Amino acid sequence: MTTEWIQLEPIDVVSFRGNHLFAGSAHGAALMPPWPSVFSGALRSRMLVDAGVDPHAFARGKAGDARVEQVLGSPDEPGSFGVVAVGIRAVVPPLTEDGERDRARAVTDVWFPAPADLLVVDDEVGRLFAEPMRPVPFDALRARGSAPLSHVPVARMGGRRKPATGAFIGARGLAMHLRGERPAGEHLCRSSDLWKRQTRVGIGLDAGTRSVEEGLLYSADAICLAPASDPTRDACGAFVVGTRGGGDLLPRGGLVRLGADGRAARVAPCEAGHLAALSHPGAIDRRFRVVLATPGVFGGGWRPPGIGDDNVLEHRSMRARLVCAAVGRAGVVSGWDLANWRPKLAERVVAAGSVYWFEVEEGDPAEALADLGENGWWAVMDDQHRARWATRRAEGF
């Protein structure tokens, strides 16, 4: 199934609430980057409106439109549409040796969280450099511990350096990294290069009368994206969303409601360019690695589905062993179920950018990996968990 990339450009600031409740005299922190479910919900809502389907009827599983039923399914059993990746389109001028921005070399790119197997460090002036991690046998380190796998990821560096926080990598650099090449510094940036936080003050409203309630003042984060074209213009950046299965229902123009306050965002097609290389793995030998494009909902903690305590993955004719992993800090995703008007179950998720290395023991990995690339870890998930998390799959997890 082909990945179609859609650009969502906020007209003004946007707000993405996290999982933490807040009340009067409290601060609502924004979650950035937001969960892929934010974009899935915005696009699904727009598709329902364009098709003329009553949202209340859809919530009851009665869309009354064959195309909508095929693409969007129902709240409990989603259809073919889903989100497979989320990035931020922005132009980030690289730093020079003097620590100044070289705007002449600025190139617009789509930025993703740096993979966990890429150690990103900075120098004295703040320029970023990347050092890929390689699996090293645990016994070769002459160390003792309770490592669950036979190898550990190690970056070979000449000296001690502290990893840079909030590192992002452009689509060009990510394609290089997946090919086994070292990304250049111009392909790396910090989260502060992509967005800024602003504090906005709000007033609580009565849900019935829509009038102001006394004493209910709060503050919340608003996100302003960096420019997506000319860095000298006061223009907003854009989110780039990889989608599959939307067909003719997928909007390619107009507006969507995005974020906590339903802020407007322009919709436009996005040329694949270097993004196309991210969906197609290169030559596959007896070893391969898997990088999570979006957060993973796994029943076994940090281990992906289909892998037991023996660390063996069997799929199609392939038998492979998980030998090493670089896993980011886990998060918790919840949300609000509009169809049933209740909170969604809070689920622990593995961070996007987590990396898993495998060694093939038997069979041909080509067919199995093509299925994993098409369907993600859902291809090897058991029926019980697949049914339990069906809605999460449509949301991009």
C-alpha cells in the first residue's frame, strides 16, 4: 500500500494537551511532538464531513456510505485508513564555525525525532554531530550485568561527550542513516529550532450556558512552528503526516480542526521526495534492524509483539533472533473516546525512534520484512491484542 504524505499547516499557534489534568490556577503543558492520533482524528473528522456522514450515526456504527465504511470502518473496527508517520516541515539554517546561522545553505526538510541508535552530540559553538551506534557482544565489554539481549548498542567516540537533548534528523539524513551512512551536521537540529512555546491565559466557561465562570483562570502552552520556507519570513511551519488507505476520501485541500482548541490548519499534498526512501528498505542480508516510525503499543513492555522470552521472531518463512535494542523512554497515551463519551484506557507506549537489531537464523527475510513494512508489528500481533488495540492502529500506533 502506497504512503501518501499530507501537509497540515497551522494558520496560527496550536495547542496539544498531554495526559496531565489541570484545573484553575494551574498550567497546561503541551505535548510536543503530539501523538499521531491527533492527526488521525483531524483527518478522519474531515473525511466524515466531506462524505456528508452524521458523526452521531458513525459513532453508532451506521455510516450509511460504502466508501466510508471501507476507509474509516467504525469506531470499534476501523477501516483501511491509518497514520504511519509524523514529521515537521521547517527550514533550519546550519551553524557555522563561529556559531552563526548560515542562511545561504538553509534547505527545507521534514524533521523526525532522531533514532535511538544515533548518538547526537554538540561542540563548543552548538553544532550537532552524529555517531551511529553498533551492536557489540555484551561479553566483549568485559562487564557484568543482567542484559536481556546478547548485544548492547555502543557508539565509538574519541572522548566523553554528553548527548544533546531534543535532537531531530531531517528526511535526507534519516535516509542516509538507514543506508548505513553517517548523517552530516546539516541534517540535524534541536527541537528549539522547530518550534517555540508561548504561554496563553484562558478562562473557564460553563458548558451549558457558555458563560464565564468566576475564578477559573488557567494558563496553557501554545506551540508556534518555525518557518517552513524562507527563514526571514514570519510564516508558520507545517506538520507532514504519512497516511495509507485513505483513497479518494483523504482531503488534499481546505482546512481541518487541529489540536485542543480546534485551531485551523491548511491541508495540502506533500511531495514524497526523500520521504519515499524511508518506506522502502535497502538490500537485506542475514541481519536487519527495525526503527519505529511512530510510538508502539506493545503487550510485552519494550519487546515488540511476536517475540517471547527467547527473543525469537517467527514470521512467514523467516526465523530471526532479536540480538540488540536501543529503546527510548516510554510514554503513556490516553485520550477521549468521542463515540462512547468516556476516557480511553491509558496505555504505555514505546517511543518513536526505538531500534531493534535482528539476525536471521532460518528462511528468507524478504517476504516477512515486506509484510512488517506494510503492516507494522500488527502483522505478528496475536488476535487478542489486535482486537483490543484496533482503534490504536488507525490512530497511528
